[in-house]
Amino acid sequence: MNMMRYQNLMVGDGLSDHRLYPFACNELSSMIDLGYSRLPKEVKVFIFRDCLSAFRLLPDMNTSAAISAANLLLKSVESAFPKQKKNVALVQFKQAKVALKRRTKSHDEDIITPSLPQDILVHIFGLLDVSSLISSSQVSRSWNLAAHEGSLWRSLFDLHFSYEVSNHIHPGFDWREAFKNECIVYNSSKMLRSGRGYCSYCDTVVWHVNFRCPENEWHFESDKVPLDPMFTHQV
């Protein structure tokens, strides 16, 4: 991988986005694990910078998925980075954990569960990753009801599992249960998609938003696929 290719991946943009942060951390972790020592020096500089950014931004993310991804990234850093860079990254991570703990404590003391209409809650929950959606369902009865909305789980199913299931759809089809079953079949989150897609219109790999390329208005459809979702190892 050369510097231009790495820059084109726009990992930093993913780290700055609450929805994409876990995916970006997982990409960094994969790149480090798959051959950090063989990368060009200038690429290593960018990866080190992005790792520090990932740890620095962790308190602003504050979701279970983000925390898990950051911990996984730390393990990769500890196994591959030279001692000096490893120590710098470790200090940044520890500072982020302290800030995260303080912010969480302050939030728990002041928390007031918002009383919002169900349609607004469903819209907000549509921006969450799987782990955050599950966590949100445990806050209150109204949040639990909104988090079980079928449209949310159908979107997640379409995001992570690409094959056609229309033959099995019937009135009252339980998309949440279908998603859970597929996670079991595909060995949990290791097989989930990356938040990336290949846009045939742009001829490049992009961060997608609900199967839309941020550079154009194409939408993921079963009969024509201008944006093809990708797994982390494919990126």
C-alpha cells in the first residue's frame, strides 16, 4: 500500500463520524495486523497519526461498539508499533479512557430520558450501529419499543448481509430475529460489513451512508448495484 492509496481511504473522515468510527478503527487494526512492518515509512506515519486520532476522539464517541473497536486497535498497536510510538499511543489511550470515564459519570448523574415521539426515536436510532441500538433498547420502555422497529433491523440486515431474502418475507416478518440468526450463522461480528462500498460510478472505495455514495445520488438496489458493500478485509 502506498501513501496515495492510504489517503484515498479517508480513514480520518471515518474516525470523525460517530457511525463510522468503529469501522475505521477496525480497518486500522486490520492494516496493522496484516503487515505493518512491510508498509512504506510514509504510510506508517499516517497510520500512527490516525491511531492517535482514534484514541483522542474516543470520549466523543462513547458507544459500546466504539470502545470495543478502540480496545482492539490498542492491542494491534501494542503488538506491532516500535516502543516509542507504542508508548505515545498508550498514553493517548489512557487519557481518553479517563476522559471517557469522567464524561460517563457526569452523564449518569444528570441523565434524563427524553420523552420523544416514536417516529423521532426511530429516526435517531437509524443512525446507530448494532451495539448502540441494543444498548439504547435497555434505557426505557419507549426506547425499547422504538429499537424493535422492523425498519431499523431490515436496514441493518441489508447493510451486513447482501443476499436476497424476499422469498422468505411475509406479513409480520421479524427482521430483528432474522438479523440475530444470520449473526450466529456468520460467526458473529467478524463477518459483518465494514461501512465501505465500491462505487462503480466514482470507480473508488467510499464510506457509504445507507448505501449511498456521498459523492452522488446512486442508491443500492437489488437489480442494479452501483454501490457494492465490502468487508473490512476486502478494503
